[in-house]
Amino acid sequence: MVFGDGANPRPDRPVRREIVRDISRDLVYGWFLVPGCVLWRTELLRESGAWNEQMTVSEDHELELRSSRFGPWVLVPDVVLHYRVHDGQTRPSEEQARCAAGQLAHQIDVAAARLGERSERLLRGWGLMWSADQAFRARRPRQALLAYLRAVVAFPVVMTSPLLRPVVLRRIGWAAARSAAGLRATSH
């Protein structure tokens, strides 16, 4: 359960009911779980190559992308971890983010073949969602709203995901409300 980021003042559960699902596509479009929420089988971690110790950013997302190829995940609605997001957290440098993006792009490329998708298409969708998420995290509502809308129009599959849909709708709602408030403030 993630809380305290200012945009989501009340804790929210990642899933409301048990779901058994191949989460590869959800992960490609930016959904992921904080690693403390995941119960990993030792064999799966070994077979997937475990943590990429060369990465200092997004290593959890990269591992989740790699491990998703081993079959569906069971997602349960129980809260097993409270993860606080706050302004004092260290953010990755641009160089770290670029390096992580390269590693994630490689895993998305691998996932594309398994999902029967063109790699370029999945990478474009990932890029659109990543840009929207960055604008949301930076609390730039107009930019976030436009970026999420672009992503949803270009990749409507995002809205069919029971994992991504609630997150995207909540963020679009936040961005629309803040954008409207900003427009009202500038018109007076």
C-alpha cells in the first residue's frame, strides 16, 4: 500500500480481489509492486537471474519484468507492506534514469516477443506512460493530464487492465482537478 505522496492522501490497495494474471503487459506499461509486497519462490528468483546488482534505479521493476515470463502472478488484496512516499526521498540522477531506461527497454523488448507484440509499439507505450508518470510525480498537472490522455488514446489496452486502470483514472482525476483549479486561478 503506497501512501503519502500528496496526490494520493489515502492509502489505496493495489487490488480489491484476488487476481491470477499474466502481468507482463501491465509491467510494460508501468505498473509494479514494491518488492516487499511480493512473495518470491527461491527457484523463480534463481531462474530469472535474481537482482541486477549493476542497477541502482528501477532494479525492482526490471526484476519483475524478467520474472513475469515464468507464468501468471497471484495478486491478493491483503496489505502486507505500507510504503511511504515523501518529498525528502532521493530521486535518481538523469544518468541513473537513462541507464535504468536502457535496462528496462531491453526487458520490454524480451517481453514483446513473448506477448506477440512489436517491440517498438510496446516501447512507445512504455515511453508515453513513463512521461505521464514523471509529470505526475513532479506535480505538473497539465503536463500529466495531457500525457496520460495521449497514452490512453494511443494504447487503450491500458484501460482494460484491472491493475493499471484504477491508477491511471485516479491520476487523470487528480491532474484534471488541479489543471481546472489552475485555470480558474489564472482567469481571476
